[in-house]
Amino acid sequence: MITTKTYTISYEKINKLSHLGKSLPPEIFNKSKYLKNLKDLFWRVTNLEEKYKVLVGIIRDGEVRADELIAIRESGGVKALDEELSKGKSGFFAIMYGSDGATIHFSNKKIDTALQDYISRFSELLETLKYLLADTRSDPLNKQDSFNKFIKHKKPQVALHFDFDYLTDFNKYLWNEQKHQSDISVTPLTYDSGGMHLPTIRAKGRFNKQDLKICIDESLDNTILLFQFIHDSVI
């Protein structure tokens, strides 16, 4: 029985996050001490949604093209693959053979750029949400407080009711690393005897060598929980 691989993208999580972000009651903004502009939050939610769709689209397109190239090699051998690559339309920045002659690494710089955009938009959204957290939980927010400083250093009451470890780690190991030290990049798509392996993130802390798709899913999961927490705080 032949099974056909599918490359569908589920937008369920990003749609849920977008709905939660845009369904907060207007009165929390009207009464806010810190966040006066409803459009600012909506813009950042929409921007994250757009960057998410670009990133997962590039990952999907990379998988499709890599599988096409592997099929060429399996049907025509290395010579057929090299002839295809010589056309200069592989879709990848670089394609390298492993020392075993069978493993292939597909490098795609478009994923690096899209991931960096996603990280920036994600962390900017958190910087907006700190204002809602300060408002809904009546925690003082100093003018210079970042999201991480508000949660970690000030130890507000809000931190007693929600586990922020993932979100603060995201800022610490991805956003801060990218912003102040170096660009975050990913390893190539790799094909070997075990099949296709998705890119992993080059970073510090918990995200180093993490599967890119897992990172994206976990980031949305944790942000959805945060929005739900804010919703519950308003009720």
C-alpha cells in the first residue's frame, strides 16, 4: 500500500491566539493606567499572525522541495540529482552531501530570516501584554521595566498565579540573543536513512537544538494560555 505524504498547515492555534487577543473587553483598555491604545495590541497580534504564516509556509515549501529532490535521487541516482541541482533552481541556499555519501543537508536562509521576524514580533507582543498584566493584577510597572524584568526581577503578584518560565526564556534565549549578540539561525533540513529531519534552532538555553516546529507550537501554546489568563483576570 502506497502512502502519500501530506504537507498541510494547521492554522488552528494561531487563529485561536488571534481571537483571544482581539476579543478582550474594551473596558480594560479604557481603565488602563499603562495601555491606552487598543489598536497597538491588535496590530501586534496581527503582525505575529502574518509572520507565523510566512515561517510555516517556508518550512512546508522546503519539505516539499527536499522530498522532490530525494525522489529524483532515489529514481535516477546521484547523477540525476546533480543534474537537477546544476539547473540552479533547487530552492535551497546550499545542498551538501554527508561523509557517508547518502545523507543530504538542505540549507535554506529564508527560514533563518522568517524565524528572526517571528521571534521579534512574538517578543514585541509580550512587551505589550506586560501592560495588561500590570493593569489586570494591579501590579506596579516601572517605566523602564521589560517583560522579563517585570516578571522576574519585580516578582509581582501575577507571577504567583501563572508560570511564565517559557515566555521569559523565549525573550532571554531567543529575542535577547538575537537582538544583542547574534542572529538566531537553524540547521539544514537533513535526509538520511531515517528519513527527513526538520531544522533545529541554534541558540542558547532550552531552545538550542530544538525542532523548529516544536518551538513554534510551544510558543503559541504558551501565549494562548497567557491570553486566557488575562481574560480570566478581567472577569
